[in-house]
Amino acid sequence: MKREGHEGVGLLNTPLVERALKAPWVIKLLGRVIPPLDRLLLRISRGWISTAMQTIVLMETTGAKSGLRRETVTLCMRDGDNIVLVGSNWGLPAHPAWVFNLRANPETLVRFRGYVGSMRAREINGSERADMWSRLVHHNPQYQRYAEGTERELPVLLLERSSAPSTH
């Protein structure tokens, strides 16, 4: 994977969409409709096509409590061979479930831009997080709006290529 700069922020970076994303009912509706459609598109296209026309990853995680396999779609940013994730959850008050899943079970199978393989998550903090945050906001300004709309600090996780054999 090559490092990418400011990729097409796509359809989410328009004034109309920005206004719509402030309405709680729109966020709930999108949270129920888009992920299943994106999972299908990303599976079929090996991680190349999604509804948002943005940089999105399809992950298989292991549930923190249940131990069951969970398939999740989320926005991301490429960083060399790594993938950077933000637990924005559309700016809602709680972290998305996948954050807890990756904290408990960091090995994940990803489908991203033609790459299908194992990666290992680690949460980044301190100066590493601060440096990455500025790059993330440049990549997708919506992250800053999500951060400003909630009282929680949005977790930032780095997915790194795993040498462990895939168990997925």
C-alpha cells in the first residue's frame, strides 16, 4: 500500500450533507442503512467500492464480550502499509462497538483497496495521536466536526500488517 494524501472526501464534504448530518434522525437512519450496503459492495469489490466514495475499510473483528465474529465498515485513512481508524461513531456520544472489539482482540481481517489480509490494531495516544489527528482532519474534515460535537475523545487506532496467520 502506498501512502495517500487528501483522498476524495467525496459526497460527505458538501454543505447539504453537512447540514443533514447534524440531524439525529439522519444519523440513525444512515447508521442502519449504509453499513449493510457497504459491506456487500466492499466484499464484492475487494475493498474498492463503497456508497460514500471515500476511503473505507471492511473489517472482521471478534466481539469483546460475545467472542463472535463481527463485520464492520468504517471510514479510514491509509498511512503507508497501515490503516488509520477513528472511532467517531458519526459523532454520537458512545464509542462504536468495533473500538471495544479491537481493544480486546486486536487481530482483524481487512478488505481494503484490493488487499485482503490480517492486521493488528493498536490505539495511539499522546504526541503520536496528535500528529496523526492533524493528518486525519486534513484527510477528512468531518472528523473535526465529529470531535467538536461530542464530549468524548475520539479514539484513533492504527492497523498494522500482522505476521500472525489469519484465523478468519
